[in-house]
Amino acid sequence: MSEQPGSATPDLKNLARSIFEHALSDCRIDRSFDRTLRITAGALGTHLFLNGENVVALDRLKRARIVAIGKAAAPMLTSLLSRLLLPPTCDLQGVLIAVERPQNLPPVIQFFAGGHPTPNHASFTGARAALSMLHTLGDATADDTLCIFLISGGASAMMELPLDPSISLDDTVAFHHALVHCGASIVEINCVRKHFSAVKGGRLALAAGNAQNISLLVSDVPPAHLDALASGPTLPDPTTVDQCREIIARYKLLDRFPPSIRRFFTAPHLAESPKPNELTSRCWKLLDSDELGEAARNHATQLGFHAVIDNTCDDWSYDAAADYLLNRMRQLRRQHPRVCLISTGEVTVQVADTPAPAAAGRTQHVGGRNQHLALYLATQLQPADTPIAVLSAGSDGIDGNSRAAGAVIDEHTLNSNERRTSAQQALEAFDSSTFLSDLGATIVTGPTGQNLRDLRILLAR
């Protein structure tokens, strides 16, 4: 719907929220299963097709195992089970590691509430349960046993188990915390995780032995790096121990790690992860950030905007990404009267070990990369940018350690010198969420059951 001549002008912030909400709805998990998965039953048997490829004869299966992990694991599992036609004699077992236990979960599926953004006790016990279930498939063959892995973002923390069994949960939590706050990209972070874990970097699928295994992915990593999704538990790992150690050195991580983690990574013979010649695994992508961006562009176009997708700043630092997007928007406005600039992916925020003190009366260090970027952008707006609105939010509904998914700002957000000063203090204290929440600028959706990276929407007339 476009604006009608003579009608009241819709608020750009509300339009940005509408585009965000419609994009999430268009990328629902059940819709992605409808597009990707098809099961045929006839005289030639019951067959599972993925993207038109005949994957397996379901009626020949004696055993089926399902491991579903990540923020989108519950809706992925529900969608799969409602479509999967297994013979009555097929032995079905599974492990679900997700945020919450879904309703009507079959008793053959074990549930574990894995932690995020750092592991918890259930992350360990869930990983052990998945490995134990797969290790019992010792005599399995590709004809009679199928393992289906449903993988989505957030699983790096929600399913974890150190290769060194002497490393404690507390030290593993500290390890994850140091990685998340070091300023590295998600691909770099997950390279390190792969070489630490007994279930990442292809090791989970390796536990299935000779059984046929397939992976269905809802990705929150760059489209060219699907092996980094959830730290690649079911895919061969193209990264190496040398690359892992280089990343640790470049971000000066050893000093941030507990002693047990330092000893692990400085050991002379760190185990290499499974490589393509050691692991056969097939995967199909259900959804990723490209679909999210296209859905946003389609809705913006319907609203009458000239919509452009630009993911150039993916994995950049938040300030460089914000400056790039704002300059790109200024260029587009010279050519088009109504512009929507869309960017998917993530930005990095390197959190100081000792953040600047929060402003008086504020809780220190509450926020996430989306709110941090949005608040920084608010400080960079100039009078010539009016009218403009900027939304940055996580498709999973969670931004950092806050309860918000992100925030939406415009030229009125910082409408006084006092607010500008307070905004700068909030940025220095990594306290963007408290500041933006006080202004009613945060976006609170709750967990969406989705995880397709972040979506940034810039609107201008």
C-alpha cells in the first residue's frame, strides 16, 4: 500500500516496524518446509524429496533419529514431524535442544533447555544425550537408518561439550563469553568453537557412523559460510587448527580464557576437526538472511518505496557499518524521493573489559549490537537527513543481554543537547537498551522461534 495524496503521512518509524514484522511473517518455518520438503506415497513406496531431489525411501527405514538444536529448533521439529511419514515399525528417537519445550512433544523426543548466549548444564547434558543416541547406531546402514539434523542459530551455546572432559561448565561459560565479546566475526568465533567442542565441526554427524544423515538448516551466518552455522556440528570443517590459533592470537584471547582453556589451546597436539574426506553429509538450506532481506524489500516496494538491499557492511564494526549505511542512504535520496535501504547480517561490537560507568540511575551494560548501532546512528543524523527512520533488530527477537529485539530511531530521538550527551554516555557504558527503552524506542517481540541474523531498515522521504 502506498501513501494516498492528501492523506496523513504515516510515521516512518511505524512503517519500518511494519516492514520488519512482515518480513518475519514471510519467513515462517512452516512455509519454508512447504517449499522445500515433499513426501510422496504410491505404488513405488514412500519417498522423501528435498528441493525436488529424491533423498530416501521412508518405507524401508528401520530406525530414524532426529536431533534438533537452536533457537528455531522447536518449530522446525514440529513442522518436520507433522509431515514425516514413517512406517509403523520404524523406531523413532530424538533429542531437542531449544529455548522452551513445545506443546505435545512426543515422548520419544528428549528435551533439553540449552542456554544462550552462554551454555548451561542442559547444554552439556543435551549434547551427551545426542551423542549417546547416535553412538548406539553401530550396525546401521544408509538403507535402513536415517538421521535428520535440524540446525539453527544459537545452537553453538545451546549444545556444547568440551573435547577435554576435565574442562568445567563454568570455564566453558567463560570461554564463550570471551569469544562473544572480543569483536571477532561469527565465522571466526565459530572456527575457535569447532576446535574446542566434542559436538561441533562435524563431530556430531560423525557419531552417526554409517547411517544416512541429512541436515536442514535455518541459517544465521553469512550465506557463503554454512559450515559456521551452530559451529557446523554436521558438516565437514574447512577451517584448521592453525587458523583457530591465529584467531586466538589476533584477538588476544588467551589472556581472557580460564587456565584450563589456555592449557587446552596451547597443547602441542590439538585435535583437528573432521574434513570433507572424513565425513559425508548432505544439507539443504531452508532459510537464511537473503530470504529475510527479499521479504523486507517486497513489502517496502508495496508501500511505495524505492527499495535497495546492500549487505556490504556485513560483519563490519558497528560504527563503520552505520556510517556506510547512512552515507549510502544519502546518495540514494539524491535520486529517489522515497527510499528504503535494507541490510541484513550482523555487526560487531567489541565490549570493553571495564566499560565506562553508566549514567546515574542506569543499569550498566544492558544492550546488544542492534541497539548499540541504532543509538550510534541517532548521534550521527544531520538536519539534512530529515525525515528519516532507522530500524535495527534481530530476527530471533533477542538483542544481546536485553529483552528487546532491537530499536527504531528517527531525527527526533535525540532532540536536545541533554539527550545527545546522555546517548554518548550510554554508548560508552554499553547501556544502549536502558537509554532507548526510556524513550520508547526499543522493539520487544519476545523469542520469535526464528533466527536469520539481523535486519536493518533505513527509510526516508
